[in-house]
Amino acid sequence: MNILFCCAGGGSSSLFCARMVKGINTSEPSLTARMTDINSFLREETVPTSDLVFTYGSEAAIRPDTAYDIGTHIDAVLVAPQVRYRTPYLKQYLANYPTIVQDIPSLLFGQMDPVRGGRMLTGILITLDLMHGYQSGIAAGKQVDKDLEILVYGASRTDPGWQAATAALSQLGIRSLQDKYSLAGLYDFHPRQDFEVRWLFGPHIDVDDIAKVARQVDGVLRFDDDLPLATSRWYDAYHIPNAWLPTKLLAAGSQAALVEQLLAFLQAVDWVAAAATGVRVKRFETLAPPKVVHRWGIFTWTN
């Protein structure tokens, strides 16, 4: 079982973990426990080496853009008393994962005796493990979303052709929401209006963020007058649908041609996303569905 103890800065939670590991290894001969910081754990952990792995860190380590890593590796998050006000937010971030988020009892956190504290913690962990079992059927991933999120390179929402094309899409029942890309905005997103496609402009993806972006986006659209090079890009490695369009389609008077290209692209993206309530217009429904569906982790694609 992997447990994250979080406090304001990580200092008191590391001291707490050290005491509890000592107590459990001393008083529970049938269990083995060890401790590490949360960043090292997520970076290095591949095969469990102990019955209980206690990780520690700041509550700020749990964010919308790290929820996938935490939710798929950590069974329980225990929140220190001094940051208990953050518990509702942490629960919200991890709502789509079977990770249990619970406050650490003040008596346990202030326990100076590592043996007594370790025994008390063992009882709490047994309860959390049972709760985790009940929630283990929760599905997490991009497929639970109903809308499409597309990264757009080389274009602006103010381009005349783009404005006319998205207006035409709206008339077909495909409503657009247009934002500037940021990693935080990609995950921590609370729309105030309904939409079918969210276009994210001007993305500069840091290498360290590629996996996080790939988990969330459905497609990549690039406007460029140069021919595509044979070089593989990050979205190719993750089998994310992408299209390469000439910039002349962004000019005024190119609405019809751009709409045609966007519809074809959204059709391909929608199939790959396999969203139960994704974009559906008559143009899409008249085409036969793909015969072969491939799955790799949280990604699905067809050919």
C-alpha cells in the first residue's frame, strides 16, 4: 500500500513518516515499511519493495496536472492538521481516482511514541485499504470526458478564416470554446458555457510536461506552409491524431475549404477519443465506423 502524508512544506510530514516507519517495523513483524519523498517515488518506483511505502511532501504536490500520477500510484492521502483546510480541494482533484483522501487525526500526528503511533496508524490503514477496495472500480482517463480538446499550432483565434469557419461549425451544432494554452488551464478548467470542441492556441510544450499533455488532449492541428518533415513529433509517439494544414486557409474567403478540413479532422479525432457522448453530427454518422479498435493504456485509436 502506498500512502502520501502531506503537510504545508513537507518537513513535518517527513518527520512523521520516519516515526511511523520505525514504529511499524518494530511492532509489526508481519509488515515491512519504508519512506521516501513523493517526487522520488513517482520518478523511480516501478516494483513494490515493501508492504507499506510512506511518501511525504507538501499538499501543493497534488494539483490538477499531477492528479493522474498521484491517483494511479497512491492508495491513500493523509492530510496533516495544519493544512486540513485543503482537504476538500485535494478530494476534488482526485475525484476520478480510487485514492482515498482523509485528514490525519490530531492525536496520531502528535503521537511522540513511534510504537504506539505505528499501531494506531496500522488500524487506520486497514480501514483505508477496505475503502480503497470499494473505490477501485472508478475509471479514470480522457475517455470519461464528453468534449474534444485540440491543440492548435500556427494559428490565432482572430484569423478571419478561422473566425468564419468556427461560426460555420456552430451552425452545424459543433460549438467552439477558444483558449490560450497553458498546462494549468488544460487540467484546472471550469467552463461556464457548453461546447463540443475546445481549441487551445499557441502551445509551447515543455519536454517534462509532454506525458501530462498527452493524457488530456484529443488531437493536434498545425497550420504551416512547409511540408511536414519525416521527423516524429511528441504526439506521434502517443498516437494522438494530428493534421497539417496550409496557412492560406486562415485567410478571409477560405471558410468553405477550412470547414471541410476541420470536419474531417474532428471526425477522425472523435473516433479515436471513443467518447460516449462526443461530437456527433449527421455528416459523421453517415460514415461507417472503423472496423479495428486498438488500445494502449488510456489511449484508443483506430485504423
